[in-house]
Amino acid sequence: MSTKFLRLKDVIAKTGLSGATIYRKMDPKDQSYDPHFPKRISLGGRNVAWIESEIEEWMERMIEASRKGVA
């Protein structure tokens, strides 16, 4: 299995979340914080990315929780 990096625009497209919402989900001080949302990784300088498989796993957990009425 190969690892694929997703840039912010790709995470937005894949999840349907806005960039602001993604960053709020990563901010422990924000009410939208989600400790299970995948952490970004540094690619050097100001470049960051997310690991595609981690984003997909998070999405699957959200689907499961929603179907169980726990979202």
C-alpha cells in the first residue's frame, strides 16, 4: 500500500468541509474540536498535508457514528 499526501484543497474536496472547519477540528480550544480528526504533517516550510488513509478512516468513523445516531 502506498501512502498518499493530501493538501488542504484535496481534504476539502474529499470531506466536503471548509478549510476553516478543518482547522477548527484540529484546535483543542475550539468548540468544534475533534480529537479524532487526523493530524496534519509538515512537508517543510509552511507546507502541510494529511495522510489520505487517515482522512478516509476518519470519514468511515463519522459514517458509522452517524448511522448509529451518535455523530
